[in-house]
Amino acid sequence: MKEKKRITLAEIAKKAGVSKSTVSFILNGKSESLRISETTRKRVLEVVEEYNYRPSIHARSLQSKRSYTVGLVIPDLTNFGFASIAKELEKHCREDGLQLLIACSEDSQALEKKVVEHLVERQVDALIVGSAMIDDQFYVKLTHQLPVIQLDRQIGNSILPLVCTDACNATAKVVSQLLSSDNQECYFFGGQLELSPSKQRLKGYKLGLQQANLVLKPNWIKHADYQSHSGYKMMAECMKELGRPPSCLFTASYILLEGVLRYLRDHQLLNCDIRIATFDDYHILDCLPIEIDSIAQDCTSLAQTVYILVKNMLNGEEISKTQYILPAKICWRSR
Amino acid sequence: MKEKKRITLAEIAKKAGVSKSTVSFILNGKSESLRISETTRKRVLEVVEEYNYRPSIHARSLQSKRSYTVGLVIPDLTNFGFASIAKELEKHCREDGLQLLIACSEDSQALEKKVVEHLVERQVDALIVGSAMIDDQFYVKLTHQLPVIQLDRQIGNSILPLVCTDACNATAKVVSQLLSSDNQECYFFGGQLELSPSKQRLKGYKLGLQQANLVLKPNWIKHADYQSHSGYKMMAECMKELGRPPSCLFTASYILLEGVLRYLRDHQLLNCDIRIATFDDYHILDCLPIEIDSIAQDCTSLAQTVYILVKNMLNGEEISKTQYILPAKICWRSR
DNA sequence: CTGAAAGCGCTAACAG
DNA sequence: CTGTTAGCGCTTTCAG
């Protein structure tokens, strides 16, 4: 591994017969304002081209106190939604010469704090977090150093900038549709209620019942955490209560749905009379014997919106609107 | 956003009443070799603690010509396997004070080249690539600047370091099991044959047939690309050829399987007599009416192995073994 | 229009 | 054992 040392600004300057600053100005598009002659400009650019010169990002960062990086903290990269957003964000960043730094918190508050601190040490210019915290104090403090934006999840009633999906209305719509064919029963399986998305989904569920003129029975609502086996257990509980599968069910996440489906499979109930809808959309839902309506987050818009927000904040622009609730997309399969 | 400017080494030194180098040495664990007195050491560390001082990574990078970052280029972050590996790698890196920079190539050679160049500009210390290239020349050149490691995919017969899954043997085992109950037919649906994983899976399929003493019929093998609708189309073709579903089928990826399942669903064939096995494991396979054996990559081991390799190369150690073919795990559901 | 020079914050010789 | 000093490569005044 030969350490072919990179060529520097100084060397380029010498080869082009000008001074370092001239090269620097040209490279940073300041030739205009400084009225650098077209000939020098061309000559310099040729040399730059010839030697395939690339400025050192570290030297620049040191100088400018910017790192040209953006931190993204999400609970889990293997979660399809977060992965999609990460992927889109990475593309946006790259196109602007920024670098996205991705870290996972695994939904642990302690780990989240740790990875954020790591990113801050790296001097990220901005931070985007899908947080598992229940108090935004930690992030509010950070705000003195860099812009912080909440993604997908709101910490309490934090007024920090936020971009997330309108889970409530989509859920309501899906749930009331579930009930349209005169069903008189609809269960809700959810995860940790502390998380803002959970709250919104539950709220939407209740709204949906209301819209269908159905009075909620307390035992219809079950929740534990977003794990497959929790879905399985809730289904088992439900069966015990009813002696049969519920006529309608809304699962607050795909992973819970998996648990439910596994239960049904294990008990030969895949062809029973049950209507299901779920939050999260996966292609596999097109392949199941049960027709399951689903709610898809618009990851492209989420990523785009959050990115624009980041850019604006980095440019120090005054932000008027800081909270964005984006509509979800409903994938109807039952009709 | 107040730019609370960070405290510097120099200030710490002044506050502790010592010189910059003393602080630097202490912070870099060189107190031993330089026999710095325990008292100064303690005093300095106290000041560091008090002001919560963190060295500037950029200044250090500029100086040391290392960026303390590792680049990871994968085709797609929303692919569960790659996401898992990325997640694990990120953890390993973070624990060592490195930062993982993730970028997606979307399986485009042009884009891959671009993102790699971006990462190289960022002066990543090492590069891990799940490449879509068919020629390793580009990477061999890079080798002069930094260590490059192939992950999951081998470019041609490239002798660059490689960590991947033993798809061949796992596939053979699964295929021969499919055929165990005296089936006389087994189709193979695959993706782009240029990609090394595809080759290995096909090879394994053939080996599996052989082990089951079945003679391959050319029309059993179909391939296009790794997209759901390709799986759908191959299945349609197959139906046309046979007038019925094949008795056995191996899909070379989960995404192709999805297409197949969608076809079966659309044509009310989910309960027909078909045996399927697939590469890639997903939990949802536990929930389907068809019992599908699957092959799971051991992402944890892949990540760990590739990380150890990276570390060794970064330490400039002589690497004796550079090609690692890790066993896959088979998830039996049919028995 | 262009060049000289002063840092950005840190490391590592080299002197004491 | 500790301090001085010279850069790392780039940006940016401030003088020509």
C-alpha cells in the first residue's frame, strides 16, 4: 500500500505559476467577485484537472469550523422505513457535497445519547434524530451548537423542528373502512405508548371507531412493544378472550402483524374470516391469502422535507415553519 | 444558534499550567513512555474533564493524514442483508472511534464509481465494497491509496480481499432436500448472472441436482434481474411451459420469491402442490401457507470478519488469509 | 487582479 | 520530565 501522497493546493499554485490564494479563490467560485482574469482561471483549472487535484476536506473543515457532514440517528437501520429515509437522505447529501453519518440507537436512550455524542465530536453540522427519548432537554442543549431536527418521532411535545407522517388520519381512514361492512368489533395491537408514532396511531384508531359510530371497548386495545412475538402473544390473548379470531384488527406496525400472521399460520387460521389492516407497507402483503390494507409512509417526501429543512438551517435562514406533518399513503387491498 | 466555540488544546494547556504537547501526550496515552509525572497527568485530566474538552478530529486528521473513517459501499440500504451488515459494522466502528460512511450504488456501475470517489475525497482510511462492477481494475488502482475489501460479492476472480457467504453449498443442500421426496423436476429463478452471488447460487443449484441424481433440463433455469416482477414473469413463463406450477422451485433471492408468491396469490395457487426454497431469510416466511426453506446469510459474522480484516489492514499488518467464505445458515421449514 | 502571511487545532521532533 | 516550534493544507484578510 504505497502512500501516494496527494497533491496540495500549494503545489498546484506553483505549477500554475500563481499563488495559493488565487487557486483557492478560483476553486471556490470567487473568481467573479475578485475579477480574476479568465486566462489565469483557465490555466489553473487545467492544472487542477491534469493532476486531478482534490482539496483536503480536513484542512477546510479545520479552517471553516464546518465538517460538511450531517448526522442521522435512527433506532434501526434494518427497519425498512428508516433505511429508505437514510438512503434518500444520503443521496441528497452527496449531491450537495455533504456526507451523511448514520448511527443506530437500537431504541435505547443510553445508546442514543452515546451515538449522538460521537457525532457531535465529529462536529456534524446538523443532526437529524428519530429519537427514543422522552424528554427533549438533551437535544435542546445541543441546539446551542448545531441545528437538531426530529424525524418521524416527536419527543413529548418538543417544539424542536419536526418532520413526520400523519399517522392519525390515515389510521382513522383505514380503521373506519375495516368497519364499513357492518363489523361491530375492532382490536388494536400496538407497541410502546411512550413513542409519539404509537400515540398517533392509537389516536387514529379511536377516531376511526368514532367515525364508524362504534363504541370502544377497553379490552380491544392491547400493546406491548414492537416485536413479532408480542404480536403473537396479543393474538393468543385475543383468541382466549373471544374463543375465535376478532372480526377486525389493526396492527400498529408490520412487525406486530408478522406475529399475528404467525399465530394464524400456526393455528391454521390463515383462511378464517378476519379483516386486518396495518401500519407500514411491505410488498409481501400483496402475496398473502388475507387482504390486508396498509399505511405506507412517504419516505421520499419525508427525506426531502427534512433535508430542505437542514439546508435552510445550515444556511442560517430564518425558519418560519418548523413542524411538518406529511400525509401517509394508504394501500387498499380489501377493495 | 449560538456558536459556543469549543475549547482548544492550547486553552486546556494554559489552564493546567503546562504546555500543549504535554496535554497532547497525556491524551494520547503516551504518558508512560514519556514518563510524565502522575500529578501533572491527573491535573491535566481534571481540567479536560472540567471543561469537557474534546480534541478536534479535523485538526488531528489534517495532521495524521488519517480520517478515522471507513467507507462502505453497498447496492441498497433497504436490502435487509446489507442493512444488517451496515448496522453491525457501524457498531464496531463506533466502538473503535471510527466513523462508518455508508453510500449506496443502486447497482449502477457509474454511480458506484461516483460514490467511491466521494468517499475517497473524504479520505476514508479503508473501503468496503459490495460491488456491481465486473472488472476490479478501478479498485486495484485505489489499492495504492487505501485498503479495499470486497464484501458479499466478488468482482470476477479478483484477488482483492473478500468476505462473503458460501452460497453454493447451502444452495446445494437445500435443493437436494427439495428433491428428496422423489420429485423429478426443479426450477431455478435467478437474477443477473454477472454478479458473483448469482453464479454461486446457480452452481449450488446444479450441484444439488447432481446430488439428487437428477439431470438438469436447460429450461429449468430462468434468470433476469433481482426484481419482484421478474419473479412474477418467470413464474408465468413456467406455467405456460408446464400448464401447471412446477413441483419444485428454488428462487435465488427473496425479492424474486415475492414475485412468485404474488403470482400464486393472483392465481389462487397458494395452496397448490409446490415445494419452494429460497435464498435469503425473512421472518415472514414463518407466516405463509407454503413452507419455504430458506438460506440466511450470517450477517453478524460477515460484519465481524470484514471488520477484523479492515482493522488489520489499517494497522499495516501482513495479511496471510484474505479470502473468507463464511457458511450460511439454513432455515428448514419443510421438515 | 494577485501575492504574502496569519492562523484553524493538533502532533511530534527537538531541545532543554 | 516538560516546553518550543514547525508544520499538516486550506481560507481569508490585507497589501500591493
